[in-house]
Amino acid sequence: MNTISPGIVITPLAKDEFAGPRGDGYRRMIEISAVGRAGTPDEVGNVGALLMGRDGAFITGSDFLMDGGVTSAYWYGELAPKTE
């Protein structure tokens, strides 16, 4: 059993989010991330293909966080909550 945890991926729903009230926050997350861009559906599909294919046959019990570095920026970088 494996899981894929994508971050911001450019889909019709994401495009609606960018146009909505949280759009500036999403753009900031992407800007600060290590990769500096959103993901694509094909990139998520490539990880799925790896996990379900022959090359990924021995990979088990793993979660593939693919968010371009947004999570690490949130916990350890510029997006980290300020502690006092």
C-alpha cells in the first residue's frame, strides 16, 4: 500500500482557487517553494505509474509527498508560523 500526496497541481479546480479569495496565498506558497512552480497532472501520474509498474514493485508502505517543497517551507522556511 502506497499513497501519493500532491500539493498544488494545475487542474481546473486549482485555476478556480487561484481566481478566488485564497489565490494570493496559493501563489505565495508556490513562490516560496523550492521548485517555485505548481505541479502538473502528468507529474502525479508518473509517480502513480512508477508505483504500479514493474520498477516500483518493491516499494511498499510509502507516502510520496510531491508538493515542490511547500510543506518544508511551511514547517521550516519562510511560511513557518512565527513562534514567540
